[in-house]
Amino acid sequence: MSTNVNVAIIGCGGIANGKHLPSLKKLQQVNLIAFCDRDIEKAKLAAAEYGEADAAVYTDYKELLQNSSIDVVHVCTPNNAHAEISIAALEAGKHVMCEKPMAKTSQEAKAMLDAAERTGKKLTIGYQNRFRQDSQYLHHVCKRGDLGEVYYAKAHAIRRRAVPTWGVFLDEEKQGGGPLIDIGTHALDLALWMMNNYEPKSVMGTTFHKLGKKANAANAWGSWDPEKFTVEDSAFGFITMKNGATIVLESSWALNSLDVDEAKCSLSGTEGGADMKDGLRINGEEFGKLYTTNVELSNSGVAFYEGDTENDADLEARLWIESIVNDTEPVVKPNEALVVTQILEAIYESAKTGKAVYFE
């Protein structure tokens, strides 16, 4: 492949226009040459703003995948279409960036991983919170061993009242769930990545549909229709890993709580701890005294990676494209994202049955 990378977008809605397209447009080696959406007007608008002068627009992703000049496909559709489109794109010889979560079910996610391995094409999942400055810094701290063995973590994804009322977010059939699969997935991905632990043993979970039943509710994006609110409004998981490490996952779109944090984690290890709840803080014991260090992350970035002024979405896009050009592994590996989906699915299953779910 040449250093120029031809990219296509399938699904020209909010996540494509809010994250993928602005960041890809900044990369000189990227040519945005194809746009697909079932609503042709959305595809045309995205092409006009971000595409090459001769960019093609489609309403059928299968027709787009026949375009042999496309190197990379970004899948930005509802969750229930992630696997179908990603697998088809991989089999058509394209590298794939799929938005989170990897898929609606773990079976679909595993099929995506199998397709990537079978075709030899790269597959990554859009967990952009790994690319925040605090996440990058903390990951290096963990990788260096400063915290020792991380055996307890909390994954935080709590909103007080911020239910997404647009698109298909409230549709269980298309999304597979509510805040757990939408924002809990980010928090869990961060915790697993920091711990470098992808071997779950058992999961207990609960989900609630309490506040979603209320009409005319206060909400950041306007009141929701209770009849269309078919997913949970909060969900919680207790995850035990094979080595005994434990993760508590909390997620909500609507919860009567002031303890609000999203896409963050807290870690406890044998040599120290860390949390992202009030900036990035490292804690531990030294010379017989307890200490807490507030890590200052200025706008100039941190020294662990290039691109001092890059935001998380820009860094995610650049490193993804560089992994293709340089034939290296993407930062977010599909086997890691598969474990996230497996655990989320287990929480939903446990909530339905009232029993623990055990992994082989």
C-alpha cells in the first residue's frame, strides 16, 4: 500500500461527523473517497464537507465495498449492524475501524475477530478514551509496574440525567442495551487495558429500568418518550478475573446520584493506586508515609507520544492510520474488545437470570 490511504465511511450520523471525519480530515495521507448511509442526504452532506472532490456516495454498503480503491472502512452504524458490515468489509479486502462496542453480541464479535484473522486485514474498535492524556499517562505508569499487581478496580460510567434521545439509543433491538453497552463499555475497556488482564472468570450483574419509565423527566437532551425507552437506565457488574482480580463496573444514563463520572477508572495495586475521578491522582506509601500525587497534564500534552496538541479522537485516528501504513498492531486490538463484549453480555445475562455467569 502507498502512504496515501483511501478511507470510506459507512454510517454518516453523529459519531461519524462528531469524531471520525474531523480527525481523519486532518491527516494528510488520508483521502476520504466514499460515504454510505441509508439516508442519501446524510451521505451527501458528509461527502461535501469532508470528502475528496470526486467522493462517491452510496445507500448500500455492499455496493461501496465493491470499490477496489478503498483501503479502509470505518463502520459507524447502530450496534446491530457492526458485525455484518465489518465482516463483509474485511472479506472485501479492507481494513476496518468499527465503532464501539465491537458488536451487539459476543458471538458476532467473535465472528469479526475470526474474519480479521482469516483475511489478514486489520480490525480495531473505537475506544477513543484510551487516547486521552490521562489514560495514556496512567497506562504507562501501569505498564512500568509502578502500581505493582493491580488486583482491584472500579470502572465508572455514571450520568445523573443524560439520556441520548436521538437515533436508536433507546432501542434494545438495534443497540443491544442502554448505558452499559454505550458508556459502560468505555469504562470497562479502560480498566482492563490498565490492568492488562483479559481473562474473566465470573460475572454477576444487575440492570434497572426505573427512571426511564418517567414522562417529562429532566434530561440534558430533553425528555424521553417512556414508550420508546426499551433499554435499561442503569446497570452494574461485579467481575472476577481468573487470577482473582476484581472489577466493579457502574453505568447509568439516569440515576439519582451526585457521584458522576464517565469513562474513568480507579485502580488499586500492591505498590500503589490511581484514579481519574478528580484529575489524575497516583497514591502510595513511601518512607513510612502515605502520599498522593496530582499529575499535571497541561494542554501541551505528555511526553509519551507525539502530537502535543492532539485530542483523543485525533490521536486515535492518526495511530490507526499509521498502523496500516507501517503494518503494525493497532492500539485497540480486536481480541481485547471481544473480552469487553463478553463481559457486558454476561452482565446482561446475569441480570436476567439472577445467577452468576462463569467463563470456561
